[in-house]
Amino acid sequence: MYKIAVLPGDGIGVEIVPEAVKVLKAVGGKYGHDFEFTEGLIGGAALDAVGEPLPKATLDLCYNSDAVLLGAIGGPKWDTLPVHLRPEAGALLPLRKALGLYANLRPATLYDALIDASTLKKEVIEGIDFMVIRELTGGLYFGEKKREKTATGQVAIDTMVYSTEEIIRIARLGFEIARKRKKVLHSVDKANVIESSRLWRETVIELAAEYPDVELIHMYVDNCAMQLVRWPKQFDVIVTENMFGDILTDQASMLTGSIGMLPSASIGGKIGLYEPSHGSAPDIAGQKKANPLATILSAAMLLRYSFNLNDEAAAIENAVVQVLNSGYRTPDIMESGGKPVNTEEMGDRVVEQIVGY
Ligand code: NAD
């Protein structure tokens, strides 16, 4: 029996999450697992219902679950509220913090069937399949921030802080994941200029002694940004600090075509959080146009990283490949000759593949 907290959230979140739940139920049925799903409120939906974006009941639900499946939160209705009440600052960041999620994993996998959906040349992106591991709770985003008045205006100061412990735990995850893949780890920093990057590099080099089977390659972040579009196939696992990872993962997402295809996992604590990389897409919400595959693939990551159910995760991923190869397309990935499906129909096609119709 595995307990899964289900937080659909706002906008397309309420359309895509039920599709992922449907797929998880199909996998559970096929492999004989009992998944128990309990829904909770988060984001704008929680604000409207109980006046706060991350109610205690939702936090308790997450603490009492084995994993959390999230849709997306936010929307224009709540954009003008004070920052602490806005869905992202008031719910998503505190939830990640409360669950101790210090690592964000984003795979960049290009499905052959979607090769024409990317803006890059086919020969550059064909076959890419790498993982970016971003540190999620340290660095510039969490360091001290302040403003000071000067004679002519103001000075704004952000602080980039990393401790040896924070670097070791994320780098270790990088080595462990690299070990299960092609045994090549790119550690991305800016050690030629930034002190926290120098500590990062020294620490990663020391840790590498424990992983002699993994080839460690250091790369400056500016070079990495360039290499990602020049020759992305050189990468298998990238590990980097918070802000560099934020920027590089968005860049990597475009290699694979649509943001509607990109899953993510935030791990590090006892309970992992799985969500698509995109937001609540208010422009298409309620129209059954949303692509549920990023959320369905996030559910596959949930099975792999929280429950260690690797065959079951692969069953979902293979089903997605089959559905794409069969030509089914939501509007965001539509191409000439594609078979149009709505959100629910795309979920149905994946379920059919899993149960083996
Ligand atoms: P977005 O990711 O919601 O949408 C960007 C574009 O991608 C839109 O054109 C949208 O239609 C499209 N898109 C996104 N997901 C799609 C899918 N599954 N299928 C098809 N098309 C899809 O980003 P945004 O417009 O900048 O933000 C909208 C709202 O989402 C904002 O309130 C923002 O704060 C919030 N947001 C939430 C999260 C989160 O919950 N983790 C992340 C990012 C943005």
C-alpha cells in the first residue's frame, strides 16, 4: 500500500492531474500495487476555499503520505495579492522547504516522434537523453538580501552562500545517479570568478575519490549554456547550484520541443514531490487542450524515485513512447498528419498501452 497526496492546484492542474492518477491506477492494477490517493487543496484553489495558499491540512496530508503529486498553481486572479499569499511564494516554496527537497531532477529526453517540435536542427538534438540535477534550497535565492541607500540612489545586495555539507549532499546524488546511467558527471560552476563555486569545485573533486567509476568533468556555466545548444549529446548527468540550474533547465527544456512534455522530481527529504515543469497555463485552462504527458511522466518519476518501482515507471514511459509513435497529439505538439486528442483522450491512450489493449 502506497499513499499518494494529490494536489491538482489551479488552471490546467485540475485537468492534467486526474490523467496521471488514472495512469497510476492502471499501473497499480497491472503490477498488483495498491495506491491510495488523497486530494488536498493548494494555491489559488486553497486561497479561495480556506483563505491561505498552503493550508495546514494540506501540509499534514503531505507529511502523512509516501509521495506528493502536484499539478500547477497560480493564475491572474491571485497575481495582485501580497507576496506571502501568492500561490508560488506562499505555497510552492514553503512546501518544498517543509519537505526538505534540496534536489530538483529534470530529465531532458527527446522522443523521436517529436523531433520536429524542437527549434533546433535534427542532427543536433537526435537521441538526447540527459538529466539536470539542480540544487534547490541554497545559493543566491536563499542567501541574505538587502538594500542600502546611497547618496545617488540605492544598492541591492544578494548573497550566494554554499556550505560544504550542502555541496556534498547534492554532488553525491549526482554521482549516484551518474553511476546508474552512463557514469559521466558534468559538474557546472563558475569557479574562475565566484568563491562559492571554488568551494563547490574543491568539494566535488574530494567527493569524486569515492566514485572512481564515474568520470567527472568540470564545466563553467557560460560554456555549459553554449554546449547545450552546440552539442547536447555530450551530456548524461549535469549537477549544478540553484540559479545556474534554474537557467540551464529552462534552456534544456527547449531542446525537447514542448514544455507540456517535461516532468520533474524534487527529492532529498523523506517524501518526494513530483510535478510537471510547466505552470497552470491560464490561457488554455478549461478547454481540454492541455498536454497531460509531463504530469504522467512525473508520475513515472514518482514510482522510480519514491517507491523504487523501476519496471512500473518504465511501463509508463514506454506507453508514452508508443502513444506518440502512434501519432496521437495534443495541440501543443500537433504536426501535419497527427491524430488530434484532448487532455482526457491522451490519458486514455496511455492507459490503453499500459493495460495492453
Ligand atoms: P505556463 O507554463 O503556465 O504557460 C506557458 C505557456 O505554455 C502557455 O502558452 C501555456 O498554454 C503553455 N503550456 C504550459 N503547460 C502546457 C501543457 N501541459 N500543455 C500545453 N501547453 C502548455 O507559464 P506562465 O504562463 O508563465 O504561468 C502561468 C501561471 O502559472 C502563473 O500564475 C505562474 O505563476 C504559474 N506557474 C506555476 C508553476 C508551478 O505551479 N510550479 C510554475 C510556473 C508558473
